[in-house]
Amino acid sequence: MASIEKRGSSYRARVTIYQHGKRDYLTKSFKTEKEAKVWSTTLELQKAKGQAIAQQNTLFKDFYYLFVQTVKVHDVRKATFDNYVKAGKVIDNLFPTAKLRL
């Protein structure tokens, strides 16, 4: 559910999303309440259709961690999985703020 609140002379819209099992928010400020409602309603409709609305904000290291924990954990031997985890630590150190782009 989206929420809109007045902040000074502007309006802030906030849409709840879930990434990696954790609640997060997408927020944006607008000059008018109508603009905030249009933006938040659009994102809520995209969520209802099953579209990933947070992809542009996903960090590469988070995507890699999710991939390893959901796909590779049951498909490879323990030693290989440990190598994936070590590679994740290297990715975390080298690319801490790299984001996925479509």
C-alpha cells in the first residue's frame, strides 16, 4: 500500500516493496499531491501485475547473493558452494555500489 504525506511545500510518496525477504521502500517527492498519487498508483499496479519495480535499485552484490542462496545452494557440492560464497565476498569488496541496469 502506498502512502502520501505532506512535507513542507511538497508531497512524498512511499511504496512498500519486498526484496530478499525484507521490507523496503521506494520514495519520491513531488510538488503536487496529484503527481504523488499518480506515481504511487502506477507502481502499485506494476506490483499487482508481478513486475519487479525495484530492479533499477538492486545492487549487483545483492543479486549475486540471492542467486547463490536460491539457485546454487542445492545444485552444487559444499566445496563449490563455499567457493561461490568466497566469490561473493570479493564482489562485495570490489563492487559495493554497482547497480543492475536493464
